[in-house]
Amino acid sequence: MSRAIYRLRIFRARNWYECAICQSSIQKGQYYYRDDPHPMARKHRGQTARQICVHCIKSDIYLEEQRSTGQIEIPFDESLSVPVRVDLVDVTQVLLERLRLDPDEIYRITDEQLEELVCERLSAMRFEARRTGRANRKDGGIDIFFWNEGHFPIIGAAQVKHHRARNRSNGPEIIRDFRGVLATHPVQFGVVITNTTFTVDARWFADQQQGLIRLRDGEDLRKWVNDEFVSDELWRTVPAKIELCPGVEIEIPVFR
């Protein structure tokens, strides 16, 4: 059976883009596909990622373009006598729908799926997110890097902890180890994300890091799945006011 290999991922546009194939506009908030070049092509030939609109993918224009450039790999043992059609399915969106219908599905998915889900949700929050590698592989203690674009760029790191048992909590040792990892990388803050909970000691240790480490548990993930990214509860790590000097304070408003 023939198999086409692509390097395509779907994202929600945080900025205006132009489709690399048909030059049509990709507006903010619309879904688009990003064609990431092979790491060696990026390193030695300077190739960069391209943004491709959904129309070009669904109409096979992208497929025809890749045929002409020889960039599609189609391994087969016999001569190919029928046209090959590639249907790209956004697996993360399918998973989101499953989780919205059955929140307990979060305990049955794999480590890989949870990391992909977190990446997609960070993208929905207008971050660029990139996994450091496959789950359960050597990654230096960081599963995801994410950053924003703008005049004041921020780089963050995330560690994702997946458990199949809902009553399993994450202890302070995880937060301590992550704190040490963050100290060796140029990141502004880190997030530990789990589909279960954190112990009281873990939350206490994170609170002592002056905002460097934030924790997001299974309840936060359920809100993310339902596109609830801003709430009073998620602002719990932000102080209501900051004392600049004795007698001088500034209040921090909560955005809704």
C-alpha cells in the first residue's frame, strides 16, 4: 500500500499570512497548514516553513506541487497504477471533540497525544509552540518550547505529565527538577501541565519561585479544551497588587 510522507501540521493563524501556493490571504483565526522543511534542508539550504491555506490542501494543489518537485516519498513494491489521494485529518481537532464529549478521555489518551494537545492549545492562545521530541525520549526535561511574536517576545518552556490514574498527584520533586532545568535555558518562565493534580507541597514550592514556574492541572486542561483561556482562577498566580516601595502600591487588574 502506498504511503505519502508529509511534514504538515495544522495551526490557527495568529497573524495574517499569504498562502505559499495560491497567494490567497490567511486571516487571523483561520486554520492553515504549515509545511516544515526537513531539518537538513533548513540547516544547509536555508529553507523555511511555508503557510498553506486549507483550500490548496483539500483541492490537491499541494499534492500536485510536491509531485512536480519530487519532494513526496511514496514507497511501494509494485508499479503504481492508480492515482494517489492524500486526505489530511487534523487529529488534534478530532481529539478535542472527543474530550469535549467525554472529559474522562484525558486519562485514556497517550503521552504523545497529550503533548500534541497542549501544543495546539498553546497555539490557540496565540503562541508558537514546538515539541522537543517524542514523548518518553531524552529531552533535557523540557517537552515543549513556546514563544510569542511582537515587540516584547517571551519564551516559555513546558513539561507535560500524563497519568492514566486520575488519583495520582505530582509531587514537589518534579517542580524542583524543572526549576533546575529552567536555570540552564534562556526562558522567561516555565509551566508544568498535568492531566491530574499537584500535591500541596508541589504548589507551595512553585509559589516560592516568584512567578518563574506555573502549574496547570487537569481542571485547567478541561477549560483549555473548551477554549476557556482567561478566567479568575487562571489568574491565581498573578498578585492583586505590587508594593513598589513602603507605602507605594500598584494594583494589577484582572482581564476577562
